[in-house]
Amino acid sequence: MMAFVIAGRELRTLFLSPLAWSILGVIQIILGYMFLAQLDYYVMLQARIAGMEDAPGVTDLVAVPLFGNAGVILLLVTPLLTMRLISEERRNRTLSLLFTAPVSMTEIILGKYLGVFGFLLIMVAMIVLMPLSLLAGGGLDFGKLAACVVALVMLLAGFAAVGLYISALASQPTVAAVSTFGALLLLWIIDWTGNSAGEAGGVLEYLSLLRHYESLLKGLVSTTDLVYFLLFTLTFLVLSVHRLDNDRLQK
């Protein structure tokens, strides 16, 4: 399938750029520091919670906050990875070459999406290694850890889809990056006024990325949250395909 060929090309292009390596390094340093800070906090609390019934364990006090922090940091970083996917092709006037290639618009979009999503999955794998390192000195709640991994993967799938769509709209990568960050931040905080908005509050709460992400981080893997992220991602991928189709028709 041509989509996988395009995905491989995008992934290679990312790893050939210093930006991707810088992002990997900076994220590991920041999250590594946060992980060690949470671990130090857990060690301080361990004596107090030792006699408590249903006391939170290392997964609750170290791994879950790590994934919560990772979601916020990757919200800042993902726009930098997605900004050039389509907008750079438009800026360099190479988009017409894609339109004349023997591939469909769907394959182009899926290929570019899978390329950047594959890079994000590599980051998730590197983040997961941090809590797994705790197995050397104790146990983990693998159910909650799996829920956290699923939550982060679904969240990043949505981030990448939004970034790809906005990159398809923009003519400059920097504009795409800023617009993607603004859109993701709005979707992250959209329900902050939900408590005072009556019936509209329920709609805003459902649209909020943060609400669904936090629910999964608690280990409550519900169909509602999974369907939300799947529909969210699919919606922006379909919009991206339609945008490219419109561009092709105008050529």
C-alpha cells in the first residue's frame, strides 16, 4: 500500500532533521526530571501511607502523574512535528507533484499521518521505559499502566490528526504550528467554564480532550472515551482528505 511507503519516507525525513532529535532529547530530559521528582515525593510519603488501607501505590503516585505531564508537554511539541506535513509541500510548490502521482488523496493523508504518528509512538515507548524501570525495586499495577499508555496513544493520535489538517490548510509551516497549538489548547481547556454553562456545559465537557484523557488515566477505560478519540481522529483525517481533494480540483 502506497500509504506505508509515504509513511516510511516521512519517518525517515523526521529522523534526518535535527528538530526531531532535539525534541526527543528535550522531552526525555524534562519528563525524566519530572519522573524523578515524583519518585522522590513517593519515597517521602511511603512511611505515612504504609499503614493506610487502599493506600495509593507507586503506579498512582509516580506513573500516572508522569503520563499526565507527558500529555501537556506533547501538546506543545506535536505542532512542531506536524507543521510541515502539507504546508511545506505547498510552500515549496511540490504539492502538484503529489497530485500527479498514481496515489489517492486518502493514501497521501494516511501516509503522512502514519509517518508522524509512528514518531510519536517512539516517544511513547521511551516514556513507558521510565515507570517500567521501577520493576527493579518493586511492583507496578500493570492494568493502570496499560490504561495510561492507551490514553497517551489515543491523545497523540488526535493531536497528530488536528496538526495534519491545519497543515493542509496553512501555506506556511510556522502558521500551521501556531494554529495547531491554539486549536489543541482550546480543545484542552474548552470545558473550564462548563460548570456554569448549564446544558451547554455537558457538550463542552464531552468535547474536552482533557476530560477524556484524565478519565483514562484513572484506569477507567470506557467505550465513551475510546469512541470519542477514534471519532475525533477520524473526523480530522477525513477533513484533511477533503481539503487536499479541493486543492487538487483547483489545480
